[in-house]
Amino acid sequence: MSPEDRREAIVQAALPLVVRAGANVTTSQIAAAAGIAEGTVFRVFKDKAELLDACIQRALHSDEEVARLEAIPADVPLQERLTAGVAAFSGYLDRMWGVIGALRESGYHPRDEDHRKHKGPPVGMQQLTDAVAGLFGDADLRVSPDLAGRMLLGAVFTSRMGTGFGETTAEPAAIVELFLHGALRPGGADD
């Protein structure tokens, strides 16, 4: 196995453990989940902080979700395309917030140089936004596909934030329905 593949395998094994235990996860737990000796972890990562930083970086990347978005056939009805897109984006947010939230709740504070790497929007957010905008295809929109995509993702973002924004999250189909058709019932009063 190449060093890059070994590194990725360790990070993939660590991610669910980090979501459950935050920074309290041990390298021996990670090694067991990866099916390797604990010493192998330290041949790949200089210390646990570097491993946790790699988990954060992996959680922020959106390659898998972008690939799923780009694989949605253009001949599928718009509402179905957007519902699949919202589901993919929701999975990205769940993974990203699961890792970062668990680390924060466990008291983890990245080193200064690691903290600087995480400033600004998440690594894959622009790629996700572009892929969602592409789902609109040639739909007759009132705004650009880019703006429509950002507005749709804004609704998803707010729906998934939880505490402070309501305890329930809307299902992808409900978000798309509201986005495409508005909050008013057909034929209802629009005071």
C-alpha cells in the first residue's frame, strides 16, 4: 500500500471515531479500527494533532459529493435532480459538522499553523456550489443558476443547523418543494 493510500485508510478509519469521541479518541483505537499496529499511525503522522488535522481536512473535502452531483442525469426532472443534490449536500454538512463539532466539544484547539489552514470557507464549498448550480440545467430561472444554487444551499444550511434555528431538519424533498414553489399553498391568501 502506498504511503498516500495508508494515510487515507487511517483517516477513513479515524473519522467515525472522531465524530463519536472528538479529540478524546486514542491512537490505539484508530489503529484497531484501521486494522494496523499503533506504531504504523506514527510512521504516517508525526503526532495525533497531525492526524486530527488530516481528519478535518478530509471532512472538508467534497470530492465524493461533487461526483454524486455531477452523476445526476440531466434528463431527470428538475425537482428530482435538486432533491438528490440537497441530499448529497446534507451528507457533506453532516460529515463536516460531525467532525468539527465533536472536536470542538471535546476541547480540541488546533495548533496556530493548523488553525490558519482552516480560515475561510471549507475547501470544497465552491465546488459543491458550482455542481448544484449545474443541476438547474436550462431551467427558466428568474436568477442565475449560481445564485439559485447558493440560495438553495442556504436553505439546506439553515435547516441543518439545529439549535438556535429549530430542532427539526427538513427532508431534502421538502426543502426543494419550498424552494421551487414557495411557502404559500396554491390558491391561498398571500397577505
